[in-house]
Amino acid sequence: MVAERDLAVNKILSNIGPIVGAKDGLVVASPSHRERDDLPDYYFTWTRDSALVFSALHQVWLLPTSSRSHASSSAILKANNAGPDKTFILFENLFRSYIASQATLQTIANPSGDLRTGGLSEPKFYVNGSAFLGDWGRPQRDGPALRALAIIPYAHYLLDRGYPPDEQYIRDNIYDPNKIVSPGKVVKNDLEEVAQFWAEASFDLWEELDGYHLFTYLVSKKALEEGAKLATRLNDSGAAEYYLEQVEAIQGILEQFWDGDRYYYISGIPGQHRLASDVFKASHNQVEKRKNIDLELELELELAKSKRGDDWPDRELLDCSLPLSIVHLNPSSASEVYVSRKGQSLDENGDHLFHPTDPRVLSTMYRYVLSFRGLYDINGDKNWTNGWMLGRYQEDLYDGVGKSKANPWFICTHSIAQVFYLAQTSFEATGFIQISNLTAPFWSDILHERITPGDRWTQGNHRFKKAIRALGDVGDEFLETSRVYWDGEGAMSEQVDRNNGHQRGARDLTWSYASFMTAVNARGNL
Ligand code: NOJ
Ligand code: NOJ
């Protein structure tokens, strides 16, 4: 799969900047611009897609050499006929052009607001960097969080490198401890946006539902955690404290998303743009008042959940945003995989940590996969453990151009493979697997034998080894299934026709390539 991954990197690079007709540093979601009736107009730059793409590219250049994907780098080297240092220079320049492009976008007033009033959560812009004024599901609050997460690792890299110009570069372009919100300080601005507005409703990553979304909360929380670390490193302790207060507040509402009757995390809760925002903004730095607001938010979520808003479709809320959350909260490089401190479940405070080994997470993945049983002809009567093409959610109608019947998506199929790889590496590092009521059916399926709750397998044990192997094998089956539907030179669109397996929706979707690349990188035994 290494060769295919390298191909994916090259496909990504051809969707960024002037080579695809976009401003320097801007990632185009897809070059599709309705040149045919069956191709939608995706010739825009989405904040979410772009951030995810650059986060994926870090794996080619920014990770410590021990975990960097050598094969990927060498493919690019060959393509560019350059030496190893040149690859790094190439990527660093590309990444700086991304940061510069985002600094400009942040200053463009748009229908979601401007730099200070929520405009960073505008979902998409034209590829020349101007605001898109048409109707759209906006704002989408995962965007600024994902962008901060894409840039923060580079800030740490620069701080480690430590040249005076690097430090100046950070102050000018990423984070200046002496400025709160001001043009150019991309990460600081994003962190302030997330910290101020996270509790307000927004559209989900599929741009369809206004409300409160687990994916959005999880990436917001992660961005603020990482933001607090960066702030601390830059001696901005006040900001770090403020971000960590928000982290705690977000943590406090996550339990609302666990559905203990159905054994999975639901993806969202209905809501509208009315969440105590004025009170919230006025008091965001006053801890006491904050507590009341958290309580208010909790009550509001409780209420919304029990009512299921009228404008919300009836849905199981089992959604590909769940594997995607796990993928984007848990780093893909094996060397960085987090080892859970306690019992692979909740931490000492009973907090939801969303590790790939958490029984609630595995149970959610299992139920998400099974929700596609019998839905798509192309999966035939295969057992799911032999790899199915998976969609966004079973009730989806978006066929890639309009509304009819939706199809499976590459990113969803890749994300489930990646979760299994992450689980594999984490279990191996933790050294044991504890079987619970929640996870026994999952393990029974992938081990093809009846597994009972209460079992505990430890390193060296035959079952443990078998389980570890099975996780990798099942992941591979999903990636192999995806590969069946690639076109010609490894091209991937957004969707795959549920009946005949032809590619559907936007062609050469940048995110499809990024998701394949990170899945392969998460694979333990390359
Ligand atoms: C385009 C959006 O990007 C997609 O996510 C959505 O499903 C369709 N519009 C239909 O609303
Ligand atoms: C539609 C997807 O639903 C959304 O998540 C994505 O950002 C856009 N397409 C662009 O790829």
C-alpha cells in the first residue's frame, strides 16, 4: 500500500495552489466545477478539508524522522528530483503559504461574521480567497479548531528549532502572546474563536444540521488543549488558563452524547442559534458565571435531546463523524499513539477520552458499521469483517450532486480502517484487552468465535495475539475494498455508486486522498 499512499500524496499536492488555479496555499476541495452534469461544484476552499489535508501532510515531513513515512518522502523526492533537505524545504514553503493564505481568509468579512464576530467559522471561500455569499449551512465551528490543530505542531517544531527568525515568524503569523485577536495571528485567532463560541449551535461537518455536534465539540476541545500547551510554551499563562477552563466545560457535556440504551455515541443534538450567547460572551472570563452557563448548556442539551427538534430528521445518529473524531483526536503515527492510563475506558475522573480502545468507542464503531448492513448492493452478502464500503449515515440522501439515494464514501471507509489500526497499536502498547458487555459482540465477529464479557487477554496470551492480528486484518480488508473502486491512476472521488461501484460526486476529492494516506500511516506493519 506504500506505493498507493505515495500516489495519494501527489494527488493532494496537485489540488493546492496555482497548479489548480487557486491562490497560493489554498486547498481546493476538488477540481470538480460542474463540467459534467454528474459533477458538483466543489471548486472552493473549505476550512475543514484544508486543515485535515495539511494535518495529513505533516506525516510526510514534520514528524520526527523515526516516525516519518520515509517511503512517502522518497516518492516526492523522486517526483521533484530533489534531495532529502529539499523535500523539507518544499513542504515548509508550502505550509507557510497555507498559513499566509489562512491569515488573509481570516480578515475577509463573510456571512458568518468577521475576524472578531465569528467569521472564522465560515465553512468555505472561493479559490481566489473571496467570500462566498450564497446560501449555505453556516457557521461550521469545527473549521477553526481543525485549522489550529493543523498549525500548532509546526509552531512547536519552530520553537524546538529555535532560531530568532523562527520565533519572530511565530509572533507575526501564528501566535503573539501580546495580541488577542488581530490580523495575521492565525492560531491565536482560531483559538479565541473556538474558546468564545464553542457553546453556540452550528452546522455539522456534513453541512446539513444546525445543532450541537459531538465531532465539533471533540475537535474544539482538542484544539483548546493543544492551544493551552502552546500558550504555556509562549508564556501566555492567562490564555492557557482560559482555554483549559473551556476544555473542562466541554468535557462536562460529553456524557450527553452517550446513548446507554443503544450502546453508541450519538453524533448530534438539535439546536438553534439561541444559546445564551450574549450572557456567554459577556462573562467568558468569569469562572463563577461560567459554571452557571455550563449548567444552562447542559439543561438545554437535555431538553433538546428529549424533544428532537422538529426540523431535525429522524435519524439513528450513528454517523461517520464518529470514526472521524477518533481518527482526528488520536495521532496516526505509531510512535505517538496514546496509551490509556487506566482500563482502556474512562480516566480517573470518569471522563470520556475517546481512545480507540475505549469499549464505548469500539461499540460505537461496531454499531456504525452494522448500520450499513444490506444497504449497498456493492457490498453484496459479504461479512462486514471482509470490508464494506461505508457511508456518512444510513439515512443519507446526498448522492454527490443532488438528493436521491446516497452512496458510500471513501473517507468513511478509510476512517474505520484507521480506527482499527489505531486500536491495534494502542492495545499492543497497553498490553491487555478487557472484554465488556459493550465489546463482546465486536470481538466475537472479528475473531469468528463466541467471546464472553469479563474475559481479559494479556500480552503473550494466544487470544491477545489473535485479536491484535485480527484488528489489522479487518482494517486491511476495508482499505482493500476501497481500492477495488479506484479509477485508472488511483483516482478517488467522494462517493462510490451503491449499485454499480462507479465513482460518484466530486472527482479527485482531496480529502479522500488524505484519509487514505493517514490510514496507511496508522497501519502497524507496513
Ligand atoms: C452539499 C453538502 O456539502 C453536503 O454535505 C450535503 O449533504 C448536500 N449539500 C445536501 O445538502
Ligand atoms: C461535503 C461534505 O459533507 C463536507 O464535509 C465537505 O467539507 C465538503 N463536501 C467539501 O469536501
